[in-house]
Amino acid sequence: MSSYVITIATIIIINAISVCGLNVIVGYAGQISLGHAAFFGIGAYTAALLATKAGISFWAALPCVITISASIGLLLGIPSLRVRDDFLAITTIGINFIVEAVFLYIPFFGGALGIGGIPRIMLFGSKLRGMGFFWLCLFFLVLVLAFCWWFTRSWAGLACFALREEESAANSMGISPVRIKLLAFMIGTAIAGLGGALYAHYMRFISATDFSFPVSIAFLSMLVLGGMGSLWGPVLGALILGILPELFRPIVEYRILVYTLLLLLMIRFQPGGLLGEVSFLRKRLVPLLKGLKP
Amino acid sequence: MHLFFEQLLNGIAMGSIYALVTLGLALVYGILRILHVAHAAVYTVGSYVGLFIFQATGSLLLAFLGGMVFCAGLGILIERFIYFPLLKYPPYVPLIASIAVMLAIEEVCRLIAGPYILTFPAKLPFPELHLGTITLSSTLVAVYVITAIVLLLLWLVTTKTEMGLAMRATSQDIAIADAMGINSHFVVTVTFIIGSAIAAIAGILVGIYYNQVYPTMGTVPAYKTLALIVVGGLGSVPGAVVASLLLGLGETLLIGYANVPLPRDALAFIAMIGVLMWRSEGLLGSR
């Protein structure tokens, strides 16, 4: 494979990991979040700072990155407890803008220059690059997917679904909305932090604009497109929105326009996502798969 | 003191412009419960159309009228073909659609007019005012006067006319308004016409005020106005105006005096989160 394809594939997988985290918050627990890039960024900055300033290796830093992302997710999840739906959407947009501003304006985070010189990840004494890094990301994606699969079958996962469908009913069944929402926020932001750490070590240079609000929109678009609440939705969404811009590369001038129009058409005519419960793809696929089984 | 008053006057002008953009958003949210992010793109389009008409004819009046008509049309198109069919879905669906519309319109502006900053060398036909040692430029006077007229007209329309009554009824409950014989879809269309036309006015005013028109001029207002309608109370038009004026003043004065290490654009959101924690229905909102 050419390095071009490997780069695109690695980025798609990193995005898919992060969107899996968003799926826990939005798809499972039904809490809209338009600030996911902020948590992706918090993971990336934590990993970058630990690697460049403290000289800690990726593997030693990883638990730390995940803990910090999850705690900040928990902290920023608290304002979200008071608000719902549209308020929550705007609050999370606000969180994204504030976090980006902090990265950009506080010298500790590198300011406008960002953080450079992030070392490559070492595995068994060799530096990971190209294909090696791709496999590492794929490994983490499989891990995250396995975790999500397990989560949807756990008590907490089922509580999330109940909360998504009807908060007051779930509450009366003895599910604490506060706990479950915060749990979903924590898991989602921890996964985003993992994605961010991989991103930082792959790019080896990060700056605040990598985690600005449009990135959050891209994440949410991937999730909506793939299908919220489904296990494979985030992967499919990241794949489609990762490949499309590359396909449109020949039409340089009109690339973003075509891309946004396609996004608009999809959300307009297939708002449940491609793997959502009422999508045309699923309507055709499910009978087909059932037909295969005896 | 002199500098302080100048800052104050500039702050009020900023606030007035915010108010003009936020009005449309508050109106639309009041009726459809949709976060109309694409409103900021309508504002950008208004600025461009105004500029092109001004360049072609040299008449500012025609520029304002043309911009308003064009934006009203654009508003109707967005409402009919994007929002209306998506009303039955959860709120994030129209929100994402709205963001996609905004990005698409920005791209169209960039493709048609080019990515560079165009100048808007118009002079508004208002006199300069001298208050003691302070001089109000004609642009500043124009911003005040036009905002005041727009707000007054809007207040008259919503409180004194039958259409305004229908608008208020529809914003309370679409289904019941329908049952009372109000053509709610028509009311929604009128709301979009009013909001979009005001956005065009705001766009042209901003173009002249900063002497700049560029494709991404709507990006920052797009999200800042969201914070403003939350601070004002979602769907409350007076609240949106108050919040806009306060933010305009706060931004100008804080940046001028306190050495805030954050960019002014984050300020709106910090204020918003503060308001949400303290009074989650907003300054003038009601539950």
C-alpha cells in the first residue's frame, strides 16, 4: 500500500475511535454533544505534554491520558446535567470554544505555535511508523468496539438506553439519571482522549485549530451518517466521511461544496443514519441476512 | 473618561449589530424550536448582495432593499426545503442540517465572490454628531438609528397587528394555533421573511462598519448568537436584544480595560455557561 493510502486509513481509524466515544454519549445515553473535539483535543494535548515535557513514553502515559480525559469529561459533564436538548447542544458548543481558546491563549499549551516534536510510539524497541502505526490504531479500535459491545449488554448500558428513550420513566425505575449521564460522559470522553493521544503521536505536531468546533461537527456528522447507537455506525461514518473528500480531490474548487451538499442530502433524506433503524440500507440488509440463516 | 465613553459607544454599536443578527434566530427558535445556525450564512449573503447592488447602482437604498428581498427568499427556501420536512425528527437532525446549509452557503459565496476580503466603500447618509468632545461618526449614528427603527417596527408588528398575534400564538403551541384557524405554515414563512430581512440589514451594516465583506464573516456570529439566545432566554426576543447589548458592551469594555487572557469570542460562551448555572431559563426567559 502506498503511504498516501496508509495515512488516510490511519486517520479514518483514529476518527472512528473518537466517534465511538461520541456514540456512547449521544447514541447510547441520548445526550447531544457538539463539543467532542474538545475532549479529543484534551487527550491529544495531555499525551503531547507528557511526551515532550515529561519525557514519558506513550505506554506509560496512556493510563494517565485516559484518566485525565475522563476526569475533565466528568467535570465538564456537570454543567450538562442541568440542561437538556437544545441547551445541551449549545453548552457543548460553548465548551468546545472555551477549551480551544485555552489551548490557544495559555502559553503552557504552546499557544498559537502548538506543540511539536512529539516522539513516535515505541513498541518492542522499534519506532512505529506507517503500517505499524496503522495496526496499532486498528488494535485500539477493536478494543474500543469490544468494550462498546460489552457496554451495551451491561446493566449500565441498558440503563443508558432507558434514559435515552424516556428520562422520567427511567428515573422511576430506579435509574439515577445523574450517575448514568456522568458515566456516559466519562466513558465517551475517555475514548475520545485515547483517540486524541493516538492522533498526537501520529501527527507529531498539534495546535489548537486541530480541535476546533468544525471537527466536532465532523465527528457528529460521522456518527449521524453511520447510525447513532449502532455498534458499527461510527466506523461506517468515519469511513465514508474519510474517503469522500479524497474522492473529490480532482474537483479541487468544488470539493467542500460537494461534500457539504452530500452531508445535507444524507441528513435530509436519511436522518437516522445509514445503519439506523429505519434506513433503506438496513431495510434491505436485514431480510437478506435473515434469509441466509437456515 | 473620554476613551471610556468612546468605548461605551462602540460597545453599544457592537451590541446593536449582535441584536440584529440574534433577532432572527430568536424569532425562528420561538416558533420552530430549531437552532437556525444557517441564519449567519443568510447574513453573509445579505452583505454580499448589498455590496453587489451598491457597486452596480451606487444606491444604498437599493442595496438594502435588494439584500432584504434576496435574503427573505433564501430564508423561505431554507425553511421549506430543509427545516419543514425535518421537524418530526429529534432536534439534532435539523441542527446538523442547518450547519451543513451554512457551510454550503459559505462555499457558494467563496466560489462566486472569491476568498478575499472585499471593501464596502459606502457612506451612510447620516450626520456626524458632536457631544462635547466626543464625536459620533455617521456610521455609528446609522447603526444606532437603523437598529432602533428595526426594533420599533418589530415590536409594533408583534404586539399591535393580527399577524403578530398569530406569531405569538404559533410560538406557544403550533397544533393549537392551527386548531384556532391560524395558518401556522404561513406564519412560519412570515417569521423567516422578517428574520432573514433583518439579517440582511445587519450584514450590510457590518460590511460598512468594518468596511469588509468576506465569505466566512458569518462563522463567529453563527455560534455566538446561539450563546446569546440562551443568555436571553430561548425564544425570547427582548431577552435576545438585552443579551446582545450586554455582550457588545462587555466585550468592548473588558477587552479595553481588563487584560483578559481569553479571546473575546470565548467570552460569550463563558457568560452563557454562567447564566445557565445561575438562571437556566435565561435573563428574560420564562419556563
